[in-house]
Amino acid sequence: MKESGRKQGAPSPCAACKLLRRRCAQDCVFAPYFPADEPQKFANVHKVFGASNVNKMLQELPVHQRGDAVSSMVYEANARVRDPVYGCVGAIHSLQNQIDVLQTQLALAQAEVVHLRVRQTASFSSHGFTPASPSNSGSPSSKLMASHQTKPIYDMDMMVDQAHYEESMWTTC
């Protein structure tokens, strides 16, 4: 983060003072966090929180915590501008839904790995090989490569799509 909203040698006001149409003092509390070249950053914060409230919050905080506070306010303000009703909560909800879908896909992939290992073990047994023999003692992927199968055992994308379809069917009922 930039330490000053003003350029060296030029008395350019910070984005906050520019938007508020006031003179930017040397000790302006906004200048270190709202540089002149990022006007939308302060505009969103001002729209959501108000300049007076932001000023009070920053003045009540120790200097070493102000940068983090401004980052949080900017994030929340940008989220509120994008989604006025839910703000950050909408983003969190969306991310939680993505996590749920990915966890389901991971569980399906893990189940498929177990299924493939069982199938591979059965294939080795039917050909007179044992999984513990020296030729088959490598990793699961090397065992799979050693089986010399020419067709895929199972189409993973179809499995994931089918599970997603089934899940959506249950949630819409």
C-alpha cells in the first residue's frame, strides 16, 4: 500500500479530499490510504460508510492498524456496491456453495479411486497376479499403468456431472 496520497514535490490532494472538495492538509488522515490516483476506492467507501464515520474510525485506531481497517472497509464497500442487499455475506455464501460442490466432487473422486483399486485388485487376482508381488508393488498409478488396459475403466467427468445432476434434482424437489 502506498504511504502517501500526494506525489513528491506536488501538493496534490488525496482522493478523499478531492471528492469532498476540500484542501488536503499535511496531516490528512485519509492521504496515506486513499491516493489521488485511486478515486473510486474512496468514492465507494464514502458511499457506504460516510467520510465522517471513516474519519472517526481511523482516528480511533492506532496508526499500525489503520491500513488493515481501510482494506476491510474498501472490501466491504466494494461488495456493497456490487450487491447492495447482501454485501460480503453474499460473497461468503457464494464461496461456501463452491466449497460444498467441490467437496462433493472430491468425495466422488475418492470413491472412484477406491472403486478402481478394488477393480484393479480383482483384475490382478483373475490373471494370477497378487497385489503384493514385486511387479505390482509400486504406487496405485503405476499399478494401473501396468495393467495394460486399452479402454478407460470409467469416465470421471460423467461421474461428476451425473452426481451434480442428481444433487440438483434432490435440492429442487
